Amino acid sequence: MPASQVIQTGNAPQAIGPYSQAVRSGSLVFLSGQVPLDPATMRLVEGGIVEQTEQVFDNLAAVAAAAGLSLDNAVRMTIYLTDLGNFKTVNEIMARRLAAPYPARATIGVAALPANAMVEIDAILSD
């Protein structure tokens, strides 16, 4: 098994726990879940689900770029929503932010997320 490499960037929020922003293992890069924190202030972005989802994709894209990839390299994503009523809105943003063919995905309704976020997304990328 190849050695793992930690991926780190100041262009995405720093980890708020004992985990890495991403880890490369072989040809796969595992991106930790991103919530809509502004990396400059480490505060939740203002606004609703649109603003929060856009920030999450910005954060994921920054981590992907630090790995030398983009979100178009995503093969799997998991979306966590505190309100599944936001499913359609998140789908529309995802369709704008990624190119087809889209990654495999699961969407899960949860009671709460870190920092009182409305959305969190993690991803697996392949180079």
C-alpha cells in the first residue's frame, strides 16, 4: 500500500478537529467534509443555503487544487443537509459547479452539522 500524503491549504478552512483537509493515497484523494466557513475568518458565511453551498464548493475546490486536481476529478461525494427541503437547490448548484459525468453521490439528512451549518460535503477524487 502506498504511503499517504496529507493535503493542506490556507485557501480552505483549517481543520476544526483532529483530521486533515485531505489525504492522498495512491491515485485517490479523500477530501474531508467541508462546511461553509470562510477560510479567512473561520466564521460561517452569511446568508442561506445558496451562499452556504457555494462556500462549501469553494472550500472543496481549494483543497482539490492543493492536490493538483479539480472537482471535476470527483468520483464520489456525500452531501449532508439539515433540511432535505434544500435538496433541489443544492442539486442546481452542484450541476453548475461540476461537469458531467457527475460523481456517484449520496445525500443524507442530519439533525445538525458543525458550526450550525446547513450543508456539509465530502468527496473522493481520482487523478
